[in-house]
Amino acid sequence: MLVLSLILVFIVPEAPHGTDSWVAVNSRNLEHEIGLVGKVEPVETAILTAPFEGFALDNNLSPGMYVEEGQALLTLDTRLQEVKVRDALASKLKAQQTAAAFRVWDTGSGVRQARQALRLAEVAMQRLDLELAQVKTLYQSGIVSRNERDTLKQQRDQQLLEVTSAKAQLKDMLAVGKGEGKVIADMEYQNASIAHERLNTMLEQKTIHAPFPGVVLSIGAPQSSGGEPGSLHKGASLAQGQQILKLANISGLKVVTQVLESDVNKFSLNQPVAIHGEGFSVPNLNGYVSAISQLAVPDDSSSSARFPITITVNDPEDGDLKKVRLGMSAHMTIVTYSNENSLVIPHGAVEKEGDAYVIQYRERLDAPVVRREVTIGQSTVEGVEVFGLDPGFVRVKADPR
């Protein structure tokens, strides 16, 4: 007993005064999680519209129906569109004729007629020049009268004006083939070609196909008075651009939820998310935060603002998302903080001195006590996370109560 007493005195460290205690501190994994609830939604929705004016033919669709990518959804009557295509083709051919005429303008009928008129005027001019020269000789010899000479000279002057006019007409005719007329004809032909091609392309879209694997959300255009879209029966008249159906793309899914303003800044893009739901046939889904709204949702009934957050669901291992249906409730767990080497000490171990936080620290129970300044991190139920400290022992002061 004497030996045991000596061992306790010289080897075991001095017990803390009062009821203060020393608590061991070791590194551990610290995570903060937030649980959210949301609704499963498609990764995108598309509104399919009528490509041209016509009548609905075949329609075997119903809301909630699953469709494969490329599946024929609806066929339109093409008679009205075919009339427009033929009219556009006629306009194109007319414009093509005009443009082609300008391309061979120098050898065209108009230029040929102008050249012929100039040639005839020049020939007549040459004949009158010859006659006038002969008459002048006869006049000088006294054979013809002066009136006859003057009359012929007047005819020659008139013919010179006709030659000048024919040259001007030919010049103007040649200029027409190289000026704005040719440019206008080319542009009209290009416009007519584009219009015809566009109408033809629209005609090829007489059967509307699903652009992706999806689910039919609604059929027909929304009512003018609001509410659900109307029906789309066979023979219904459709205007170009009129809504035919709304389709949800289920090649990918997302979950939309809302978080309080006190928590929204704890989230960041690409944070991993664990997703599960009671109705899921896929046991474990995961995703990531893909969007955080900068605008709160209007809610007059609550004093705290809420912000929408979008979670994009990753493809499951079997690659089949059809087992997760739209509108299902989804429960999500999001890790907002993680530190694999975290040191958490009891709240009573931290003392505040001015703006600094200090603790009483021992590397071992038999080591001397030192004061360490630390930086405060995350707060937990067990204590508070600190930085600037190594594993060891910290003194926890007794509760004054």
C-alpha cells in the first residue's frame, strides 16, 4: 500500500482543482447535413406547335402517356399547305425567268431590237449622205434646184437625230442589264427560293415526332379564359404555331425544393445530394445542386423568405429513370460542411479573452499545461470545432451552477 501511494503521488498528474476535468480530443470526421423535401420534375419541358395551318388527323395521345424518342405523335392534313407550296413555286419560277433574262441581257430580244433599230438608222443615214453628196454636185452644175438640195439636207439632219436617239436607246438598254434591275431580279429570285424551300420544309413536318423520350403533360392549346388546355380531336383546325401538346423530357430528372433564407448561403453549386423516396423503385439516387435562385418566392403568409433550389438527378446504375415518376415526393440529404480531420472540443473548454479564443491544453496527461489560441469553426451538439490545435487533452471548466 505504501508503494502504491508513492506511485500515485509521483506518477499520476495533479488532479484539476475543483470539478474541472481534462477531456481527450482526437481528430474525427465532421459533417453537417440538411434534409429537404421536394417534388420530382422533368429536366425540361417542351411545347410542340403546329408547323403550318391544317387539320389534325391521327391522335392517340392522352395526358400521362409515355412516348419514345422519334415516336409519331400527330399527323396534319397537308392540302392547305400544298396550295401555298405551289404558289411559292410559281413565284420562284417567274423570278427565275426574270433573273435568267438579265444574265443573258446583252444577247436578249430587247437589246437585239435596239441594235437593229440603230443599224437601220445608220444605213438610212449612209444612204442620205450619199444622195446629198450627189445632189450637191448636180446643184453646183445647175442641174437640180436649191430647194431639192435643201430638202435632202433636212432629211439627212433628221436621220442624224434618229441615229443619235437609237444609240442612246441601245446604251440605256445595255445599262438596264447591269444596273439595279439585275440586282432586284436576283434578290427577288433568292427570296422566292427561300420562301419555297421554307414552305417545303414545313410540309415535310406534317407528322410530328417526339424529340426525346418523355411524358405527355397536356394536349391542345390553353383556353383563352385560362385553365387546362383544350382537347385535340380529329379534324380540329390548327393555326400555324398553335400549341399542340406539352411534353416532359424524362431522359433526365430534377428535384425542385425551397430553403429558408437562413440556410440558402450554406449551399453551393455542384454540392452532392443523396435522394430517396417512398415511391422510388430505385433504392439509392444521387445528384447535385445545379441551380440556386437569386430571387425569393413571394409568400405573404410567411415572415421568412424562401429560395428555390434545383437538384439534378444523376443517372442510376441501371440507367432507367422511368421507375421514378413525375410528381413523386423526394427526400434529400445535402452535406453542407465536411472535414475529415476535425477537432471538436466541449463548449466549456473555450475561454474568450478580448477578441481571441484560448484553451488550456496538454499533449498528454503528464505533460505541462499550455495556453493555446484557437480559431472557432462549426458548432455541434457535442461542442465546437477548433483550428490551430493538435490531438491531446483540454481542460473543461466546471459549470458554475
